Amino acid sequence: QVQLVESGGGLVQPGGSLRLSCAASGFTFSGYWMYWVRQAPGKGLEWVSAINAGGATYYADSVKGRFTISRDNAKNTLCLQMNSLKPEDTALYYCARVKNGEYAMDYWGNGTLVTVSS
């Protein structure tokens, strides 16, 4: 059974930092691309970042230079380090597994809420 459990969300002031984690189980984590995606209140799903099985990283323009995606295959963990946070980063953040040979997600967690506010 594939499971993805996000953690680390919370309330932070603009300019602050937060580190999100995703614990993966039920599949061979090291063999998959992984995404972070987010959904702001009243908005659609937005792709944030990706990391491939070899560790190459990709970012949306809106977060490039501020966020860093990483993975620890030995611990089956995906992380997102978020710095210089802005109010527009407020969203429910999900980690997701990517289908082999495609860009679509096939599994995701329940999300962790990040609120950036003074």
C-alpha cells in the first residue's frame, strides 16, 4: 500500500523559513520521480518542484531561488526547504509520486498547511 505523509507545515511570518517533509512507504521510493504541489485557498493545484530518481531538481518560476527540493532514498524521505516565504506561498502542500514514463501523479498524501502571515 503506497503511503505519503507530509509534515512540517505551520504559521510563519513573511521572510521566514519552513522545512516540509514527506515520509514514503509501500513502494521502491528510489525508483520514482517525486513532486511537491500546492493548492492555495480557492485556487487550483499548482506544481511547485520535482526531483528525479537521480536527484536532478526542477522548480516553478514562482519559487526558484527560494525553495530547495531534496530526497534521502535511504530514509524514504522527500523534503522541501522553503526560505524567504511570501504570503502568496500560503497553501496546502502535497508530496506526490509521479507515474513512470509520464508527468502525471498517481499517489499523493493528505497535505500539510503552510500559512505565511504577519
